[in-house]
Amino acid sequence: TLEDALAAIDYAVPALEVLNSHIELEGRTIVDTISDNAAYGAMVLGDVRMHPDEIDLRWVPGVLSRNGEIEETGVAAGVLGHPATGVAWLANKFHQHGQRLEAGELILAGSFTRPMWVQRGDTVLCDYREMGTIECRFV
């Protein structure tokens, strides 16, 4: 359940996922996405760690900028109503297959903004308000 997932979380930390697709996006299917490891490239973690009791995770905002211009905004409730809902689903799915999530594993809960194209030289900043900011430059 959502409550079980929240009880099991040591801390939440903001993150940016860097996509790296090897397959042309136009005409891409779910099978292509899966075979491409969901286009995962890297992740950039923030510095602020908060226990779910310290903050209502549904209301964590994100203001995503590229080179000083706001590109996307969102709120974490955009991930299935609560970002821990997907974590609970994942734990249940693992359990169905005789597996489990292990203590200390880092789990991305899902994105509440659309992907944003970046290129060499771009600087990306995401402001998560009380959860801090993440800034990275693509070289």
C-alpha cells in the first residue's frame, strides 16, 4: 500500500533523469522503449534528503529551466497522485515474482515533467523549492 511504501522510505531526494535514446523517437513503440532500457542514460541527485514525515511529497514542485528559460513545471502529485504510489506498485510486482526491493536501493518514482531536449553546452536547473535545486551542465 501507499502507507507501507511511505513507512519503508528512509528519505526522498529530488533527482533529474537524463534520457539517452539509441532508437529514433519517431515511430517508437513500447517494445522499442523496453529494448532501449527505457532510454535511461544517467541520473543527477539533489543534496536535500527529507523523510516523508517532513514534507507532503505530493506537493513537491519542480520548475525546470534550460539556459535560464523555464521549459517545464509540475508537481509530484502528477506521478499517479503521489510519487510513492509507483514505489508501492513496484514492490508488489517484485513480490509477485518472488523478489523484493532491498534496503538502500535508489528508486526513481517517475517524472512529473515532460522530457526536455538538451545539447552540448546547455545548463539545466530544476528548483524543487524546499527540497533544493539541481543544476547540471552538458559538456
